[in-house]
Amino acid sequence: MSGRLQMDIFSGLEEIVESDYPLAKHTWYGLGGPADYFIRPRTVKELREAVKRCNKNKIPIYVMGFASNLLISDEGVRAAVIKLEREEFCQTQFKDEQVTAWAGVELSRLVLTCVEKGLSGIETLTGIPGSVGGAVRMNAGGNFGDIGAVVESVTLMDSHGEVFQKSKPELIFDYRSTNIGAKFILTALLQLSNADPEQIMRTVKETWIYKKNKQPLSTRNAGCIFKNPAGTSAGALIDRAGLKGLQIGGASVSEKHANFIIAQEGCKSRDVMRLIDAVKQRVKEESDIELEPEIEIWK
């Protein structure tokens, strides 16, 4: 699509829309091709308008958080990618033991702010990279708990630009999933509890040390590749199949934690995808268990 036509579609929104935009620089893997459009709205009003323009012109919409568990194909996406990272989408409001966090807030920063304020409930999410929106969408968590345990309600926007709320018990969190069908999470209301900041900080440090010892944190990766099947761990199954260190192109299974795939120098998205398929196939042969991806893949 020509740049001129792009200007026509998003006339009046030129300050927030870029065309043929390289997505790789926004992903933790540093991989992936371009998006036809990259949109960074400054307000909910601009977000609604951008969504309306996309709908009118039949342009598919993808939503990007911190892209810490995202793999984008080398060809990129023929779509508009919307990222909620401007000031309005990065606010936090504290009231007593509740915090309202907007979708673009960095999860790790929120954890530390809550520690300082003596608010307990999300310290077990230490070391999980990502935005609040992304964390809520996939119910981010680990061995020590997940974010769904403290989310009371969310403000959402659907694919038509309508804003509405969803609260517990209608709002359901499951293992690495929620029943949120709306395209955009705008805010999340978290119910925390008062606690001694020093005690919370101890938990943060213990969680961090555990992750540092167990996970390849200093490498180019996108966190756990597969969900843990019921009653076992994906990492253990991959390790048991003898796949630690397995390499395809520039992608390799971590020697430190088998559920991580590391992007080496010269790695392409297709290398990671081929390695994911190879691991799934071998685990199926060895354990008769079908591994399900935890990572999101855009093709």
C-alpha cells in the first residue's frame, strides 16, 4: 500500500501512525519483520479513532505490550500494530489498598512502587518482564503466584471502540489465560494488602535470586516457550527428551532452563519456529504429551 494511501486512511492521525515499521526493535527476541502500520495513540480518544479507521479499511489489528513473550515472523504482519505506551496509558493511581494501573505500566516498576508503599500482593511477580496489560491478558505468573489473584476488575475496549468494565466473578483467570475477549485492556484494578515494606522486599529478593539461578536472564529470549502440562513441567519434559542445547540455525534450547529458547547471533524467527516444532515433536514421541505454546506467535 502506498504511503499516500496510508496518509489518506489515517488523515489527521499522522503524528501517531508510522507505515512499514520494523517491529524487531520492540521485541525481547529482537526478531521479526515490519508491520504495515505502527500506531501509538496518546489518548483513549485517539485509540478509538485509530480502531475505527482500521475497521473501515478492513485492516487487521494486533496489540503489542512489552513484547516479552512474543515471536513475530520474519515477514512481519500485514496489519496495524497498536502499542499503548504513551503517558495516558502509563498512569497508576493509588487509593488505600487498591491500585489502578493502566495497560502500558511496566510490571517490574509497579512491583517496586508497591513495595515502597508497603502494599503486598504482586511481589511474587518479580522478574516477570512485561506491561500490566499483557500480564493481565495472559495471567502472568510463576511458581509463586499469578497476577489474576489480585485483579478485581478491568476496563476494556472492544474492536468497535466501545469501552466497558468486567469484574470478578464474571472475570475469570486460569493458568496463563483469562476470559477477556476484548481487543484492548485499558486499566486493571488491583486489590492489595498492607504489609511491612522490608518483609515484602525480602520476598522480592528471594524471588529474584531463585529466577537468576534457574533462568537464562542475560540472554535474548522470550521467557517460557511452552505452558506446563498438568502435573509436570514443560522444562522437565524437554530436558528428559535430551533436548538441552539443541540448535536449529541461530536458535537453541537453553542449557540452564530447557523451556527457554535463546536467539543467538544471526538468528531468524523461522529458526525459533522450527526449533519449537522440533521440541514439540520430540516430547510427543518421548512422553506422549502435546506441549502447548505459552509464547504468542504472529505470522
